[in-house]
Amino acid sequence: MATSKKSGPSFPMRGRVIADGETPASSGNVANIITIVRILLVPVFVVLLVLDAGQDGWLRVAAALLFIVAIATDGVDGYLARRRNLVTDLGILLDPIADKLLTGAALVMLALLAELPAWVVVVILVREWGITVFRFFMLRNRVIPASRGGKLKTVMQSVAISFALLPLWVLVGDWINWVNTVLMTIALVLTVVTGVDYLWKAWRSRNDEPVTAAPVTAAPVDAEPATDEPAAS
């Protein structure tokens, strides 16, 4: 992901908000607004689950649907940022944070509801936040090639958490819990494997030349789907 010409991140509010173009984009552009809304939905999601109090009622369903809608917006803001050349330092910073907050809140709440082992939550959160912090502070001038495994991990986490949140057992019976266990197990394995793979790639590229700063340019139309993150993990 290209960065601005400046030595550090900048968050200008003047610029393009939704229009495509080559002029600087505003930090308040539509893609960043969607990302910020995703962050603001996290406490709403948590409150809905707390109010449901394990009753598996309509509040639980509302929380699950809110999570599904919110996590789906990750692809929307990334698409808009790339397609309309609205990639900004603020988007690069906030996009991975929004994703980690949303999935992290869901995992913690499932653990508090005694529906997911605490150690699973710890492993996933340590991997997710650890890689994110490592990337921001240790790999600022290097690019780690995106992996299909990292994208598959993200999709599987979203699917597994969505199934775990929806009280489908109320409608179809307890057998659905086996499906939830399989989905969460796949997500956990992919999370660990892709984390190790990312660290291995980082270690192998330790002697690579730093990436020089370059102006943000629009991604080609046929570019590989990605997020605002510097590199997929």
C-alpha cells in the first residue's frame, strides 16, 4: 500500500469525499466514514448481547445481524477506497483497528456467555492484535506480500462468529453446535497458521530494501480485493 509523500501520517480534512480523481482525498471521505461507523457499532453490538443476557431472544438476533452487516462493510469501504482513489493515512490506520475491535468484541462476548473457550479467544486476539502492532511499528517501510490464506482466515473468522452469534439451535436443534465447532476450529487453525506464515515472511524479508514513499495512486480496476491495510495478514 502506498503512503503519502510526507515522512509521517497526515489526516487532512480538505479534499475529495466521494468523487474519483488524482487530487488528494479528504480523511473524511466516504470510505473512512464507513470504517468509523463500523467502529461505532461495536458498543451497540455489545450492549445488545448484554441486554439479551443469554436468553437467545430477539436482542441476540439483532446483535448477530448487526455483526454481519458491520463486518460486511469491510469489503465496501476497501472497494470504495481503491476504486475511487480514496486511500488515506487515516483509512490505513483505522481499517484494521475496526476489524479487530468488531471481531474481538464478538469473541469476548461469546466467551463471557460460556459459548466459546477462553483460550480460543486469547489465541485469536493475541495473533490478530500482535500482528497488527508488529506491522505498524516494525514493518512500516517494508511490504509483506498478501497471502490468500490471510484473506481466507478473515472470511472464516467472520463466518464462524456469525454462526456462533445466531441462535440457530433454537430453530434447528443442538446439532448446529457441531457445525459451529467445526467452523470455529477451521478459523482458529487458519488464524494460527497464517500468523506464523506472516512472521516467517517478515523474518525472510528482514534484509530487503525499505520501500520508498510514493504518492497514493488509484489501484487498477482488476486489482486483487484487499482492505486499506498495508498488507493482508
